[in-house]
Amino acid sequence: MIYRVLARLSAGSRLGGYIEAGSMVSDNDLTPRVIAILVDRGALSPVAPPPLGVLPGWKLRAKRFEEAGYDAISILESDSATVAQETGYAERSIEKWKNELRGFMKVRETQITSNCKNC
Amino acid sequence: MPQTTTSVAMACALLEIATDNNCAGWLDISGSSNQLSGVEQTRISGETYSFDGDTAIIQGGKREPMELVVQSVYTETALETFEAARAAFETAGCGARMCLRWSPAGGAIGDALYTTPRGILVSFTYPPIDATAGGPILAGFTLKVSEVTHSVVAT
């Protein structure tokens, strides 16, 4: 699941360790409990993924992904080898396209380190 | 409009300082501090008049720096407010630096967090003594900062 950040989030211990409003986070970044609280507080909102075919350069490959039952979020959340097997594309291509998707959707790639003292 | 049910208590906040260059090592001083004030920031403004009309012509400028005042309980324990701030203040050089952040609601997930950039410790209060008083000694420091930024605690 992908979420849009609606209020600047403090993440990590370094000054400037923020996730800015307007960017996206996935449920790999934050625990379900944290996501539930932030959604409840209005700091996060679940988003629907854009159709693959409208993304720049994805018009041709979108059909094959969609026939295999993938949308932008499920591609990002699935194991690359599995996606490669089910779509017939090379695993290396899947990895490259995942990075493209992260860029299009402004999804963070790295895990957030917790620094909350009262969680 | 119905009355709010989400007010925040004054007395259960989280207050932290960081004295390293990157402001990465936050020290929780909530247990040895009891007040943060000077939290109002002002914006420069000015006015002039013309021969016509009856009111001023006004314009706004930049936000002015703030002087955040932390009142601490005097202790002689390392890693508590007084000793941590004293060490930072007494550092030789042009301006002892420190970051400060606070969460009025306590710093749990979803709570607001207000963070300063590295500011200058412009004053520090050494322990006063008073033979007529009965309470704990209070000390403190003042941090001059350019701004405070808001975020929501997420991790």
C-alpha cells in the first residue's frame, strides 16, 4: 500500500531527517501501527496508483503487466524474480522499472530508522 | 462550531537538545527542565503615510530571530540539562551552538514536533543561591534561532 504524506514527517534522528509533505511512503517504510495513527491524525492518506499505461515509456509494457495482474503498487511490493517469471521480462529489467516507478511515485527507497523514544 | 476535544496539556511535553555538529545526538532533557518560553516569532513590518487617505501604508519583511528560553532544574549530573548546556555554552569559539526540539503532546507517533536549526547559546544561567528560599535551584539557557519547523513524529 502506498500513502501520500500530508504533513511533514519527522523520521530518523538527524536534523533534516524529514519526509516532506507531498511525497509517498509505502508500508515497508513504517509499521502498520504507525501508519494507522498517522492516517487517523491526517498526516498520511492512502493513494490509488496511476494506470501503468499513462506513465512515460510504459505504454507498451503496461499491457503485459496488467494481464499478469500487476499495477504500480503490486510491482513495487512484489519480489522481482516472481514478477519476472510471471511477465516474461528479465529480472534486471524489472529492477530497473521498479526504480522508475519509485521515481514517478516519489516513493522512498530506503528503510526509515526509528528514533522515537515514546513509541 | 463545537468545542474542541483535542486540546494538549502544558505539562507533559518532550524536550530535547543536540549539541553535535549535525544535531544527530538528541538528548532528552524533559526530566531536568520545566519550562520553555520565548516561542513567539515576529515578522518585521513597517509603515508610512501619504498626504492622501487616513490610514497607514503597511508592508511586511522577514521573520525575526527568536530567543527560546529553557528553564532547567539545577543538577550536577552529566547528561541532564544544566551540565549539557553548560558544556555547550563554555565551548571556546565564536558561538556555542545547539539544536532544540520539543513535542507539546509528548513525542509519540502522530504528535507534532517543533525543531530548530543550529542556534547560538546567547545566555546561560549559573545556579543562584538564596538563604530565604525553600525550593530547588533553577537555572537555564537562552538559544537564539532563526526559525522553528513543524513536523509530525513518524518514527
